[in-house]
Amino acid sequence: MTDAPLTDLSRRSVLGAAGVAGLAALAVPATPADAQPLGRQGRLPKRVDVVVVGAGLAGLVATDGLARAGVDVLCVEARRRVGGRVLNHHLDGGGVIESGGAFIGPTQDRIAALAKRFGVRTFLEYNDGNSVYVSSTTGRMEYSGTVPPDPTILPDAATLLTRIDQMASEIDVSAPWAHPSARDWDAMSLGEFIRRNAVNSSGVGNLIKSWTQPGFGADPDELSLLYTLWYVACSGNEENVGTFSRNSDTADGAQERRFVKGSQTVPIRLARELGDHVALGAAVRTIEQRHGGVLVHTRRGTVRAKRVIVAAPPPLVLDIEWYPRLPTRRLQLMRHLDMGQLMKCDAVYKTPFWRDAGLNGFGVNDSGAARAVFDNSPASGDPGVLLAFVGGQTWRTYGPMSKDERREAVLAGFAAMFGDEALEPLDYVEHDWTKEQWTRGGPTAFHAPGTMVDFGPAIRTPFGRVHWAGTETATYWSGYMDGAVRSGERAAREVRATL
Amino acid sequence: MTDAPLTDLSRRSVLGAAGVAGLAALAVPATPADAQPLGRQGRLPKRVDVVVVGAGLAGLVATDGLARAGVDVLCVEARRRVGGRVLNHHLDGGGVIESGGAFIGPTQDRIAALAKRFGVRTFLEYNDGNSVYVSSTTGRMEYSGTVPPDPTILPDAATLLTRIDQMASEIDVSAPWAHPSARDWDAMSLGEFIRRNAVNSSGVGNLIKSWTQPGFGADPDELSLLYTLWYVACSGNEENVGTFSRNSDTADGAQERRFVKGSQTVPIRLARELGDHVALGAAVRTIEQRHGGVLVHTRRGTVRAKRVIVAAPPPLVLDIEWYPRLPTRRLQLMRHLDMGQLMKCDAVYKTPFWRDAGLNGFGVNDSGAARAVFDNSPASGDPGVLLAFVGGQTWRTYGPMSKDERREAVLAGFAAMFGDEALEPLDYVEHDWTKEQWTRGGPTAFHAPGTMVDFGPAIRTPFGRVHWAGTETATYWSGYMDGAVRSGERAAREVRATL
């Protein structure tokens, strides 16, 4: 092996002009704030102390933690933008909504601190009035609280959520596999747990999809029970144990607030402060560990480092060419963390008309394209925006349709909750995360049954000089922006201790 | 986009000398028959009618089907050998065993016909005398038939296997997702089905691992019930419906026979006959469809074709760079076909001493490293060889150990069945399929719960001018050599109809 310059720099250039056009499309700034070139221009340095792979929240925070400690660090990002799964969308008529991660709630202290540092304010998710529940059997009802008071479902839901909270309270968030029942709970899907413990398991199971489809991009039958319990347990911080309602609710829950200028403002401002520590359009192809160092081969050249932090979703870790190869446990862990399937579909209206009818804009439907609906209007309430999460099984049904067909189905779902006025939006915008080359799904990667106990323990184990960040590696608010921030802080501490 | 020569030919050359050494190691012929260079030497043709990707059984058979019809076809293979998951191992003292797919049984007509065409004879897997069952609770017993007569397990096993056969008999092997109960069965893992239908579910579930670990490289909790039923249903042909015992047994089952010179002799002889239609060391990096044709960019250059057949395991399909991108359904299907985790561990003895004790060499253990054991001696019975499949959960426990530790555990398992003589083999050889770069696991790729109904239907759907082969695409004996052959025949027919 030699130090010869990387010979595969042009890997993607086989796409020729069309490829360049594709890249140009990617390069369209996601927000006006992106309009000025972000990050390091020109050649990358040949040598730094630490390379961070990925400029999502986790990678940027890790970079920040190191840069502020005086470490020579470079964050390389494949896209021409920062933020990863956090992405603003500027509405044609003005106003910002999010196409990716959006909400912030109590105990999400680390994303809160970061937003505060950059002066990004939050506002309460609109929550005055009732929620709406649409059942294909019992019809439409308005309600308040966590669970719709459907008499065919409520008793089961109450029992299940109590049990889930109780079991989750026993989980060590940093080692769920150490629980005495870990293997039994991992053997079981959340779906099986529901079938075992509910009288009307199909009814309550269907309702719970309105939580798992947005929350995991997956259905109860796809999720390891142990993983699900851990995810609930993670919905807290060092002082507050996670609960189902903390995870799922708007009031005092994970959906309590949003960011006034859109959540992506946080990573964008952080990246601006980091300046030359960030390099965009620098997809990593190969990571080589040898001679006491690491060579990171990127689209923009090769950088040598003492340590590397990889802050990329699992499928992208597998796409990197590793030399030496990833250890078997790490490889299998990455292969067994499945990215969810999720898209966000937003309809824009002149006003949030549902508010006038005493509705908060939140709704659950046991069928159709709009299973979980939120008021996604900007802080000003101008325009009014309704958001449907289309995830898991619902994504599999509606995702492959044409945009027009899907639009019709989503609007019909909004109308079933909020009336026919919902059928005539000013605009309809959607974002399918399964189609994002540099994410491959959303909102997070999860464990199918039978894989977390065996593969999970490798989640934060460094591979030689390579360390791991990303929301999937967090022990609080994994799957959320807060988890991403925490993971970046932890990885930075981990690497600093080695330098 | 231009027709410029591929610019990323050297993608793996970043590995430099070590990479070349690695390739040289790969190039060590797996069998003496491989000693003469196999396949096309020198430059690849610029243009053919059809490119087949992968020279496992499926790809070679597809190539053969086209070549014999006068089609100008080229099969490109990443490795320096053919056979894919079919791999001979030449014992130091003489004699051939298989490191990969080995067995052939009734209704596996297509692999049988292919072997016959090339004069590769089969012999009956040694099956005289009793099998051995080792239980950590009830101790060691000898038995005959499909299921050990453990009184704590037998009633449950009998009930379960009857139900599995009955349900499997209702499955349309070409469209398991069309069964009226498909979604319910897909929602459930095999493990949940066992827990629902067995009295001593942990006992019988553990026993069934001795079938799923070798058969899928996975545990019952990882397998969709629908997928499992389909797999059982596939264990047949147009005239004979598949059954559990046909799938799992030696007598009149899938493990009935082996090949006299090792199963890899079949693909090797087929490849020799195909001559210049096969090109080794030609890993495919990119497949581009445009202007009514397909460009296949390989390590040995770019070939233009009218049609392409991809006959590679799902993880490798994802590794190819696709332009345009894979359709979402295909991408998600490939991501949701999980390769099993499996290694084969063989101990070589001067003689098959267990036979003298009236034992057939087959054994099942409810714990330890050797959960499913076969007599793997060559046809001559000289030397004697015992084989342990180490798969799924057992692989996760023993796979990461050092070879010495694992050897000790495997030999202890053999000794528990066949006595202390098993502790002193002449040789010990093993093959871990999870570590094979060009396979990534074994024996097959399977569906976790909740994914087959939604993603399965895309399994044979062509993507433009790209068609799909491989044992996972078969409708009979999927996961087996016979399924690979059938899939290659089907893909060749499909493509011929388009030319």
C-alpha cells in the first residue's frame, strides 16, 4: 500500500453531464440563508487532527465540540447543504415549514441549548381546542388528551400504555440489552405484544400505527418490543424517565414546540460559525486505517487524520469502502438497523381554518393516507398548513402512487378531519425521505425483532480510530434532533480523551 | 452524458499492494479443476446482446440458456472463481467437501438435470442408523425420523408441523402475498406463531432453531411467518407441494444426496463449457440505462448490452451504482431481504467412527455451538467428516470468537453426540459466509416480519431493461441450488422473449 493519491475521485463522474445536472439540482440552496456559499472553498487540507463525516446535527455538534477545544477538525459532508434529516422548506407565499425533523419538547435540553446559543427561538405548537379522531367503524369524534376515547379501543390502549411505561421504566437507556427480560422482549415485535395484551388487538394495534408510522416510519410488527421500550425510555433526560405520552404528545411532549425560522436554521447557523471547519460536496468513498492514522478519501480529495467520527445513517456507513473491513459486529449492526419509510405531506391554506372550528389541527385516522396529522402552520399562523406523516405501511401504499393521486388521498384525509375546506389548498408540498440518497429513509433506523440484543451492544464501540455519532447512537432522545446533538457531544468528548 | 470510458476502474485500487495481495488470495483456485484459467482472458467485448451479472449457478444457467439460443451473452463475475454460494473445499488429506451449498433432494429437478448433463454424480447422504438428540434438560437420546421423541416437545412439534404444512399447502408459490391471510401471517414472526400454538413453546421453539439456523441463518423471531410458510411451500415442484419434512429431512428430503466431486463441480463445468461467455474478476460498479440500452461498467471495462440479468444477492445489488436509480420498491425490497448469518464448521477424522456405533451422523442439540450436525464425509467415507451449521443466534455467539475457541465449542458439541473420539480430529475447517465480500451471508436472504406483503411483489419485476435472477427470485426451492438454476432458466426465457 502506498500514499498514492486517491484514484477513484471521479467515481460518480460516469454519470457525465446528467450527473452534473443532478448535482446542480442538489446544490439548489434549501433556504435563502444557504444562498451564500457555506463552508470551506477550494482544496481540503491534507492533514487534520480529526475528520467528522456528515454535517447533520450530530456531525456539526461533534465538530463544534472539537473546534472549541482547539482541535484541528474538518467536517466533510456529501450534500451541498447541512442539516441531514433536518431540512427547511420555504413556502412559495412566504413562511418556512420543515420537510424533516421539526419538533422540540421538554427534556430535549441539548437541542434547546444549541438553538438558544444561536438565537433560534421556538414557539408552542398550536394546541388550543380539540383533536380529531376518524374511525372507519365508529366515525369521526373530537377529543382531548393522548388517546381518542373510542370505547372499543380505550380500555386496551390504557392498559398497553401503562404496561409500556412500566416496562420502559426498567430499561437502562445505555444498555437495554442488559435487562433480565431483554432477550424475550427483543424476540417479540411490538405487534405481538399488542396481540398478547389487548382484547381488541386489531383496533388498538391500528391506533398505535398512528404513533409508529410517524415515529419510526414503520409498523408495530416490524419493531422489536425491546427496541420500542428503549425508545420510550430514551424520551427523557438524566432526571426524567421517558414515557409514552412524553414521546407522543404535543402538550408537555416531544411535539410541544417548533422553531420560529424552521429547525434547519440551527445547523445552518452552527455551520456558518464553523466556517472552514465544514466542507460540502465531499462525499466519503473510502476510510483507510493504517500506520496509526486514518485516511479519509472524499470526492474533494483525501484527508489524513488521527481520529474520525462517522455521523451518518447506517445505510451510508455500509456504502463507505472500509479498509480494513468493518468488524463483523459493526457490519451486522449497521445491516440490522433498518431506516424507516416516511414522507411528510403538507397542504397550505390561506388561514388555519380549523382553529376557528375549535380544533387544534391534530388528528388521527385509522385508515387512509393521513393517519397522523399536525398543524404545521408557521408561528404567525399565516398561512395555515396541515401536515400528514405518511409512514410505514401507509407509505408503502401511498408512496408509490403519483403525486397527484397521493395529493388527493392526503387532502381527503384532511377533509375527513377538518371539513371540505381542506380539499382546496393553495399549495401542496411533500418530501419522501426514502428517496434521499444521503439519508435513505426516516425518521430513524430501528431494530426488527431478534436483532437488538445481539447486535445493539456494538452501537458506540469505536472501530480502531473511528468513533460513531448520529441520533441512533444516543441514549436520550434517540431518533430526535436532541439525540443527534447529544451523540455529537459524546463523540467529541470521546475523541478529545484520545488526543 | 457521454460514452467516455469508465473513469472509476481503479475504485478498489486505493487498497494498493495490500489490495492486490487480497485479490491474489481470492484468486487461489478453489479446486484443482480451477487451476487452468477459467473464462475470457484479455479485453471484454464492447457490445453484446445481454450481460449477466454474477457467475453463481443462477447467472451461469441464465448465460447458458441465452448462449444456447444463439444470443451474444457475457457473464461478468466479481470473484476469480464461479459458483457463488457453492464452493468446494479440498481436504488436505484428499477428498472434497463443500463450504457452501451441498445437498440435493427429490423434486430438485433442475439442479439434478444440470448435474446429469455434466456427468456430476450424486450419492446418498449417509443415513443408516439413528440420529442423536442432545437436550440440556433431558439429556442425550438416539432416535429416527423427523422430530426427536422428547416427550416435553414432541406433542407441540407434531401439532406445529402439521399446521405449518397445512398453511403452506394454501400458498401460491409465485404470489404468497395473495393469500387471504397474507397480511396477518406476514405481521407475525415464526416465533410468535410458535408461542401462540405450542404448550411448551420455549422447548419446541428452541428445537425449531435447529432447522432455521442452518436453513435461513436466522432464528424464528427474525422470520416472517408468511415467508417461512412460502419457503416450505417452495420445497417442491409443479407436481409436488412442499412440506416441512421434504424441506428438513435427509430421507426423501432436501438433504437426501450430495455430489460425488462436490457441488461446485457443476458450476465449474458449466463455466468451462461457456468459455468466453464468462469473465472473472469483473466486479460491476455501475449500471446505466439510457438510449435504449444498458451500459455495464465493470472492473475490466464497460460493456454495452440490450438487456441485463442481475443474478447477485440483494446486498450486492444495493452496492451497484444505478443510473437511473433503482425504483423505490426494488430498493426497499433489496433492503428488506436480510442475508442470514451462517458458517459451516467441519471436523475431519480418519474414519466416520459414529457409523460403527449405529449412528448416521445427524444430530440436533438444544444448546452449544453445534445445534445441527450432519455427516459430511465424502462418498467414499474416507475421511470421516462431521459438519456443524453455526447460524443465526448461534453464529452471533460463536462467530465472533477466535477460531480456537470456536473449534473447541464445536468439537465439544460433536462429542456430546458421538463421544470423546470427536474431540481429536485430524483437521478442522470452517467457512463464515458473513465475511464473504461477494455474498455477505447465507444461505439465503429472508423477510423479517411485516415486509413481504408490501415489498415481495417486486421480486421478479424487471427494471427497464434489467431482469432479476438468483435463488431468492425462485418459486420452487428458493434458497437452494435448485432454486438458483430455476431462476436462471426463467430469467433467460424472460430476456429471450424481448430480443
